[in-house]
Amino acid sequence: MATKAKKTMTIANRIAEALKQEITYGKIPPGEEIVEQNIAERFHASNIPVREALRILEGEGYIIHRKFSGYHVRQINPAEIVECYDIMRFLTVQLLSQSIPCYTELTYHRFRIIIDGMDNSNVIDNTVSLFKKFVEEAFTSAGLKYSMELAMQIMNHNTPIIKGMVEKIYKGKFPTTFMRQFMELCQQKETEKAIKIWMDEYEQRTKNYVEILSIITSDIK
């Protein structure tokens, strides 16, 4: 049974990855319906791994599920990015304020591993996963369960945007200087400065959201 489950997950991940690439590069355009049966026939798979693949894509923000009309490729718009930015700005300050005083040497060790992994990564999906892991690690110590869950839901929802930024704005290499500076300030017990450098970086990377969205979707137009 364990072997069968592992095989099913492998098929689901393979399908999800193929669809991600097609959505990212515009082969499947925004708003288009993703028909489960068509995907199953295309990949010669049963409906079980296809459903799992669609759940993966929905969880990462590539597709949305509409009642009575199935799955559709998510349509990103500037207003949505602004809304997410406003919510994340509030949550970030709240979570970091509570988390930073609780950081331990183990926390900083994990930070270093993640940052080194990002610096050495040549795979965009891996880089994005590590960035999200860094954010999760930075927030976890707050112990604010619901704020944490909401923040990570927003991060997952914006995975396509983050991936597009890494690929098209940063040319595959996510800059990690601010992460090291943040970590150093936290170790020096400079909580306010650490939060400020985080928020300055976050604002800098989102202030030109319209331009970024245009670049990300340029292959579709």
C-alpha cells in the first residue's frame, strides 16, 4: 500500500509540475477551464492523481475552484496584489514583533541553511520554496496560530507572482542580502531595525506591482 501511495503522489506531482509550467508561460491562459477528465486522458492517469494535482495547484495559487463550473486558471490583477500587500504588511509586523525575541541559536542555524540553499539553488521552484520556508521560519516563533496560517495562505496564493519575480525580475537568483542583514539585527536584539529592514525590502519589491504583473504576463499577451 505504501508503494502504491508513493507512486500516486509521484504522478500527481508530475502532472502538477507540467501544468504549472504551461500556466506560467501562457500555454494555458488565465481564466481557462481545467477539465479533470481531459487532464487524465492527456497524462494517461486515473482521476485520483489528477484531483491531487489540481489540489496542489489550487493550494499554490495557480488555479481556483468555482462552484458549479470547476477549476480555472487564476487571473491575477493589480487590485488583488495591493489587497494582499496591505494584509501581509499588517500580519508581518505583528508576527515578527512576537517572533524575533523568541529566536534561538537553532533558529539562526535554520536561517543560514535556508539562505545558503537559496544562494546555491539554480532551480526556480526550489528557490521559491526556500524563500517561503524562510518566511515561515521567521514567523513561527510568534505562536500566533491563526495569523500564521493566514500569512502562509497568502504566500501560497501568491506563489505564481513570486516565481515570476524570481524568474523575470531577478533572473533566477533571489537576492538574499536583506535576509542576512535581518538575521544579524535580530541577533543584536535590534528588533525594530530588523522589522524595518524586512518591511523596507517588502515594500520595495511590491511598489511597482503593476510593472511586475505586466512582465510576468508578457508571454500571455
